[in-house]
Amino acid sequence: MVFGQQTKEQWIQRDPQLKKIVDLEPIVWLNPKQKAIKDTHLPLSRTDMEEAEALWLRFAPYLAEVFPATQETGGIVESPFRLIPEMKKALSSYFETHIQGELYLKCDNELAIAGSVKARGGVYEVLHHAEQLALSAGLITKDDNYKAFADETFKQFFSQYAIGVGSTGNLGLSIGIISAELGFDVSVYMSADAKPWKKELLREKGATVHEVDGDFGKAIANGREETLQTPNAYFVDDEKSRNLFLGYSVAAFRLQKQLKDENIAIDKEHPLFVYLPCGVGGAPGGITFGLKQVFGDNVHCFFVEPTHSPAVLLGLMTGLKEKICVQDFGIDNCTEGDGLAVGRPSSFASAFSEQLVSGVYTLEDNELFELLALLADSEEIYVEPSAAAGLCGPHKILQSGYCEENGINAEKAVHIVWATGGALVPKEDMENFYEKGKGLLK
Ligand SMILES: *Cc1c(COP(=O)(O)O)cnc(C)c1O
């Protein structure tokens, strides 16, 4: 087979790191195409992010009304930001190394509504769609109180419209939960590897679950096809969505405020390093785009993927982006990091990440469980396996030569590991994850 005028063998010969990827060895790849922010050409700007934030604010009274978990924050869906010094100690002894700088966790595992980072992108895209429909129908103006979206008349109005999404799990949960709450007729197309509890929870919330025989790419293809055949239907397309991406990007404004509240400066002397678990690249890409708008070249973002699902890594390394998938290189896309079990990168997000991401590293599934258990023991924070992937980032990147190559002094670095999910995982599943990790650490 030929990809981009070369066979798999020619690609591997040209790039020894590709051979390691194909052999499923963990690697750290630094992005040679990363640009200074002033040299980037991006199809979105800070103004788009500000508009996205304004939409979230219009919907805040509605969200506070229908999701009691967001009442305390006045309907703002945001997660805490925590210093995790005990985990830093645990990592230092696990890797037998000194980690320069401070270590923080961005706890999207606690996000309301969906219990994962998907509460940002997924909820945003559905709210955006609902607003468009309500505005066109003359049901509301942007100056009205959006609490009205909780009224029966709105629910009846939205029941004429369908929403579809393809998902390995977490995106389906976020789209399903918010769509059903608004009154939409929502269908979630789930890949074979999606966990049964996710399907049950969705059905309980009023979504229709379609089980697709195949992986995430197949679930998307199937969902897209069936949704497009349904009248009045809208498909949330994880492989190319602008609105998911914008929903994620708003995290940067929120984080900026949290850092300020804690008197944490980000500048040349105090560089910010962010470690983001990556599936199609939408969530990490959107957050990276947002952070770059806010912190410019003082923020360094790294994505992390399982060795069995290095979709974005392959897309960026080869430059072929969404035109290539892990299966093209004989990689099976089988991982227990279910939020990351993605074979093909998002076309929309890859165009940004190509210019903005500092690098991508991969890790083995066993390490996900070990890191999960270390975090639980040291900080009593429980995250899902995917969400633990960023925890080894500071060690891997500090060792990679990135700082030396870029003239960065990491002595006063601020490391933020993005914990992308966990809150909705049933207790028993979480106990099994933990026990698995503990067993491996022995
Ligand atoms: C979806 C997801 C990610 C990655 O998001 P993408 O947009 O697919 O890159 C990371 N972690 C968890 C827990 C997720 O559910």
C-alpha cells in the first residue's frame, strides 16, 4: 500500500522513529513544524473563542437550572485546578529522577454533566445548535434569559429535531445527556469497544444507542450516514468539527483566571507545560489553540497517545494528517484508554496542531494503570485510564532534549497534567482499574 507516494516500508526507512511506532515502542516525538505564534496561519482567532465564551455565559442560567451540579458555579461548567505535590514525589521515585518545577492537575475528571473533557466540546456544540434553531424560529433573542430553554415549549420544539453522534463512549455521553435534556431526539452510534455502563447510562437519560460492529471510525461513518438520511437531523462530527474545537478552546480563559487567582505567573522565566491525552485531537487541539492565544510562546503543549492508537502522531509525523490511519501502518487501535482508541486524526484539529503542538509522546496501556494507581495513592484522586496518560509527561519531556533545544530553563516550570475524565465511571470499574495498576506496580 502507498500513502503519500511512499510505501509503509519507505516511510519506515526514512524515519527510524516510525519503525519504533510500528513496533509499538513508546517514543517522544518533538514537532519540527511548530511555529512561533506570530508566524502561525490559523482559521480561528481569539475573537471566535470570545464568542464561544459568550455563548456559554448566555446558557449559564439554563445549565444551573437543569444540572444542579453547576449551581455552585452559577451554571459555568468548569473543573478545579490542583497542586499535586504528593504525586510529584511519587513520580520522582517511580522514575528515579528529579522533576523540575511544580506539578498541577487540571481536574476535568470532575467536570459536571459528562464527567470528562467532553463536557466542554460536546455540550458546547449542542448548545450552539439549539441556540441557532431557537433564534431562527424566533423563540428567543440573545438578550433573553436562557432559563427559558428549560420550558416545556422549548422541549417540544426540539423534539422535532434529531441529533446523531459516533463515539467510543465519552463524546456520546456528553452529546446524549445534553441533547436529551434539551428535548432532542438523540442517537448515539457506539463502537464495539464502548463500555456497557456507558450505553446503559445513555438509555437511562433518554438517548437511543446504536451498537456498531467495528471501531470508532466505523461508528462515526455509520452515524454520519444514518443521521444524514434523517430529516431535521444534525450530526456532531468528531473528525471535523469546528464547534467541538471552539468549545474546548474556552478552557484556556478559565485556566488563565485560575492561575491568576493562585498568583501563578506564566512568562519566559516561568514556562507553562501542558500534557493532554489525545484521541482524534479535538480536545487537546482546541485546548492548545486556546492556551496559545492566551499565553503565546510561553506555553508548551504536548499530546499523549497509547502505543496502539498513535493516530495524531502518525498524521503529524508523516504530514498526511487525516489521510492516514494507524491501521495503514499495521497498528491495531486496541487500547484500554477508551477515550483515546482512535485510528484516524481529526482533519480540523490537525491543521492547528501541526503548527502549535510541541510534541507527542506515546505510552503503553500498563503504564496508564500504574499512573492511575499512583495518583490514587498519593492524592486520593481517581481518574479513568485515558486521563492518567499525561502524568508521565513532565518526566518524558524534561528528558527529551526539548528544553535544551529551545533554550528553556525549566527550573521554575509550571506543569499541568490534564486529567480528562473519570467522574462517571462506576465504582466497581474504578476499583478494577486501581487494582490492576497496584498489581503492575509490585
Ligand atoms: C475524548 C477524550 C480524550 C481526547 O479527546 P479527542 O478530542 O478525541 O482528542 C482524552 N481523554 C478522555 C477521557 C476522552 O474522553
